[in-house]
Amino acid sequence: MDRKFPKSERLHSRKSIKELFDKSSSFFLYPFKVIFLASESVGTDQVLISVSKKKLRKATDRNWVKRRVREAYRLNKHLLAEKSGPHKHIGLIYVSSDLIAYDEISKKIATILKKLNKL
């Protein structure tokens, strides 16, 4: 099982990000708003992680949250890889103004990936 998080699994193309925000479906699972779009053009699921500057003013806090979300995704992405069908572009938007412990973030990410696997 590959537990890496290479650049090919990160959503970084401006065109893809714009398409994700324009045409996607979404759901909310505190502290994340999850947006997703099935895409035939990519070979793997791609993830965008965003933390609002409006909610967390300090860059160190935003980076702290992003590191924990990336790590939780990296360790739980096997839950998403169990499906067959089109790959997804996924946006994980952190909406809380509080710093949440890694254990809770990891549980929420696992729940999100299980839900996305069913869709």
C-alpha cells in the first residue's frame, strides 16, 4: 500500500480548480466543507486542501492545520482507493476558526473519504 502523497495527487492546476468550484457537488462535515467532482481526465484522485485566512489569521496556524489535514489524508486515502469508477477532484476546505486536534481531524477525514467512496 502506497502511503505517499505525491504531486500527482494534489490538485494544483488553475483550470481544474476553477472547474471544481464551478461544477462540483458539496457536503458539510464540521470542520470541513467538502466539494467534489468526478473527472475522467485524471489517473488518480486529486485533493485540494484550503484553510481560510479570514478564519485563521496567523499563517503558522493555517500551515499547522494544512499539515495535519495532509497527513490524515495520506494515512486514510486507502479508504477512497477501494472503489472502481471515475476518479474525483476533491476540495477539503477547513471552515473552523479553532485549531482542532489531529485525532479529530483524522476521524473526520476518514468519514469524508468513506462517504466519497460511496458516491
